[in-house]
Amino acid sequence: MCACECVKKTHRDEEKRKKLINRLSRLEGQIRGIRGMIEDDAYCTDILVQSAAAAAALNAFNRELLDSHIRGCVAEDIKRGDMEVIDDLMNILYKLMK
């Protein structure tokens, strides 16, 4: 274990934190619902519709977090002259677009 600050962190104000947690809580409920549908032998297309809704909810969460990251973390790093943040951003964008 190092004594330095090895892990990057992002400070979020309480409103942003609550908004992100609420989105995740709704998504968690959707996933539990899908699991329940499978346990109840629900019709495949009904499950797929709910799965698509959960995927859309996760995409909305990712868009919100990405927007915050670009406007906050990335912008601040660029202002400080840390251009490596652009490579990091591109890597995460590639992962999100798979």
C-alpha cells in the first residue's frame, strides 16, 4: 500500500450524487423485476421489452455521468495542462460505444 494518493476521486455535490443514486436505484429495481419475470416464466418478448428499458436506463445514467465528467474532471485537467485526460476520455468512449 502506498502512502501517496493513488486513486483518483471525484467530489460530487449532494444534488448530483442523489440524482445518480436515484437512477441506479430505479435501474436496480428494473433488474429485479426482470429476474422476477424469468422466475415466473414470463413470455420472452415481455422480458426483452423490460431488458431494453433497463439498457436505456443504464445508457441514460452513463450519459449523465459522462456529461458531468467532461464538464468537470476533463475540463479541469485540461486547464491544468494535463492532456493525457483526452486519451482517458477516448478510451472510456470506445468502451461505452461497444
